[in-house]
Amino acid sequence: MATAMTDKVLADLGPDQGTALWIKRVALVVLGVALLAATAKIKVMIPPSPVPITMTTFAVLTIGAAYGARLGFATVFGYLALGAMGYDVFASSSATANGIAYMGGSTGGYLLGYLLATAAIGALARRGWDRSVGGMALAMLVGTALIYVPGVAWLGMLYGWDQPILAWGLTPFLIGDAMKLALAALILPLVWKLVGDART
């Protein structure tokens, strides 16, 4: 029996059975991994913070909402797996700083948070939170918190809680992440409205 439209995420649209379904899923995972790798390299300065803001969290949150928990988790896991193998897919990775060693550094907690956030937002989107700006904003807020918590906790364990951990790993990113949250909260409901208009 087909899933009710109200329980769908955007990735459920289109082929929903057989070989076509699996081709669609593989294509979405490949596209999602490419998007994550590309957005990791986009750095924006938000004065007065000296810390560059990347678009990776925007991609993570949007993929979670559009793909749902399972496909979104698989996509982010695939992205992290590429990074673990040494590919230059992270914001500050390079030919000499990559792989597991890079992932165990200061960004390790945030990378774990990507998985947690994707699964949570995907589950909320399947409950219909992605159909309204308010619901999507709340889901994005939950996802953002799930990125920050392990990220900041890992920094504290690495460097010690006597260091200015919040100033390093939280406050410089708040303005940029608020902007990304607002953008994602607007995009998903708009896409659903366009889908609904196209079906009427």
C-alpha cells in the first residue's frame, strides 16, 4: 500500500517501487554527497566574527528534511565515509589533513552531529513538520542543537573545559546558522506548495 501523501518527504515523490525506486535512491545519495562536499568548501565571513561560516549545516538540515531519516542518514554517512577514506570533502581538509585523523580533530563532534541531526529532522519531516514555515523552523532548530551539542562536548573533551569552548565552538556560528535555518525553513514549505499546486 502506498504511503499517504501526508507521511511523505520530498524524496518519496516519483518512482516508488522496483528498479526505478532504487535508481532514484542511489541518484539522490550521490547528489546529496556531492552537495555536502561542495557546500563544505563555501566559506562566508559574518562580521564581527573572524570565524568562516560554511554552508554544510544548511545542506545537512535540508537533506534531512527532503530525504527523510533513513535516506538522509545514508547520504550523510556516505559523505563521512568518503572523508574517512581521505578524500578532500570537509571544510578544512586538504591533501595533508584528511581521513580519520582529521575527523578525530576539533570538528569530530560536529560531524557526528550531522548524523544525529539528519535522522531527527528526517523523522520530523515525515510527520509533516516540513509543510509549514513554523514547523520547519522548529525542526531545523532541533537539528542545529543536535549538531552543536556533540560538537561543543567534543571540543571540551579535546581541549579541556577550562578553555573558552563556547567562544570557540558555538557563539561565532550563531548568526550564520540562524540565517541558514531561516532559509531552509522557507525553502521546504515553498517546494511542497509548488508540488501541491502542480498536482491540482
